[in-house]
Amino acid sequence: MATQAMTPDLQGNTQTMSHITDPAQFGRVAVVLGGTSAEREVSLNSGHNVLVALQTRGVDAHAIDGIPALLEALRDGQFARVFNILHGQRGGGEDGVLQGALEALGVPYTGSGVLGSALSMDKPRSKRVWQSLGLPTPKFVALPRGADVHAAAAQVGFPLIVKPACEGSSVGVTRVFAATELDQAVALASRYPGDLLMESLIEGAELTVAILGRQVLPSIHIVPKAAFYDFNAKYIAEDTQYLCPGLAGVAEEELRALALAAFDALGCTGWGRVDVMRDHAGNNWLLEVNTAPGMTSHSLVPKAAGVAGIDYQELCWRVLETSFAPAQAVPTAASHSSDLAGGAV
């Protein structure tokens, strides 16, 4: 049986969300995982965990590897809805391509729609949207293939970050402190498809904020043993520390409000995670939004949910519930500007 629940956001607004009490209401669920992006292995790990969690809760869930196999199964009428746990672009499920196909087929799915997914995957365009709304993001230059990277570096200034413009999981990311390190950083980022992004390196605390429906979960302060939170620190190392909540009092409230504003500004819905740097002066800087965050044993959304009293199985259930969310206009970051300026939520 499905009931309606009113979920408040940080501004006190409410959004009607379906609350499912009977797993049969979901129908037959495809958990789409793996794919062909650079984040395939992480997606396989995430997807397996999600699959087990849903099946344990009685959901008729089945794993499907990649978009072509999923679309074939959907055309045959095998599934009622999709739990998208693909990561990345070009064969991953975070760039809007899968979402467009599912919209065309009329199949409900978890996570953001076409616009939110495509914008969030494209870091330079995300940052331009935030800039247009007065939301803080590090100084950056978008680098098409063949661009003069040394001229761009002179514009951005050292230290800086070089990364692929449309990848996640810290794939191809390098911190650059001097011009002599630049060519090697560009060569690494260029191994991945698409353009590059160069942005100012913000030195300070690495933070992330998860959003579930309209609920903003406690922030996490990530403290890696290494110099920064790279792929190894995210998925392999056991010595990374996660402090949750990452901040306290007004600082925590302001960070969570900023994360929600950034999420809304890109047209994101359902669930996701907003990554932020906090400099030594206490200023927050938006980095990116992940519209299908990792769900591995090292992943951040489950950690934040656990602190909020939501265990892993319940988290997966609630994410799947978002596939029932009614289509509606997404608030813009401009609607939050007075809250952010005054430091209130």
C-alpha cells in the first residue's frame, strides 16, 4: 500500500512523496549497474549492495548490466521501474542519456531527470549555473582538447586542479602546485573522453552533503590519510576518517542550505550528493553534484544516512520510493538566496 508523506526541506517547504509500505507496489525492479564508463567497477560494487538490500526487504529486484541490456528488457516489458546505480558518462547512467531513454519509454526511475543529470555531469556548465546565481565555486577555465593549458594556468593561478570535465570518483584528477607539473596532469586527465577542467585548488576541509528527497542529511568531513581524497582514499584505503556531522551549529546549517541550493539550481531531484571545499577562512566552495552516488562499503551517502538513523536497507528503499515522486517544478537557488545571505535556514 502507498501513502503520501509530506517531507520538509531546510526552508520549511514541503514536498509530497510516496511512502511505500508493501514491496509489491514497486513491481519488478531493474537495478541497472556496471555499464561501460570509467567507473564500472565502483558501479558493480554499489549495485550488488543495493540489490541485496532491496531483495532482503522483499522487493522483486534484479541486476541488469549496462544500458543496452536494460533497454532490451524494458522493451520486452520485464520491469516496472529502474533503480539507477550506474556511475559516470558514456555508458554510465549519470549524463542524461539513460534518463532520456527511460522518459521515452515511460518507465519510472530513481534520481535526477535528463536536465539535472546532464548538467551535473558537465562540471563547467554546473559551475556557470552556480555563478549566475551567485553561488560560490572555485575560479575555473574550461579546456577544450588542444587548448593552451599554460595560458589557462596563468589565468587561474597556482595551486590548481586539473581534471576531466565529465568524470567522477576523482578519476584523472591531479593537484598542481607548479608549472613544471602541469603537462603531466593534463596528460593524465586527457586519457578520459571529453574536455578538461582547470580550477583553483581550495586548501582546507573536504565536505560532502547528501540529499534524499528533500531531506538534507548531515554533512561529512572527509579526512584522508593521503594529500587529498583520491580514488584510493575513496574506495580502497581503510585509514580515511569520516566525521559526521562535519560541522556544527550555524556553520552546519549554512553548509546544508548551500548544498540544497546547488542541487536545486541544476534541476536535480530524487537523491544525490553535493561535494564542497571549505577553506581555512570558513568559506564554502561548491565542486560538483553526484546524481547517482556510490553505495559501496566506503561510500558517503550511507554513512550520512546512518547518522540520521537510516540504515542501508531503509536508504535503498527510500531511494527507490523517489521513483514515484510526482513531476513538479524544482525550486531555484535564487529562492534560497535570502536564507544563505542571512545565514539562516
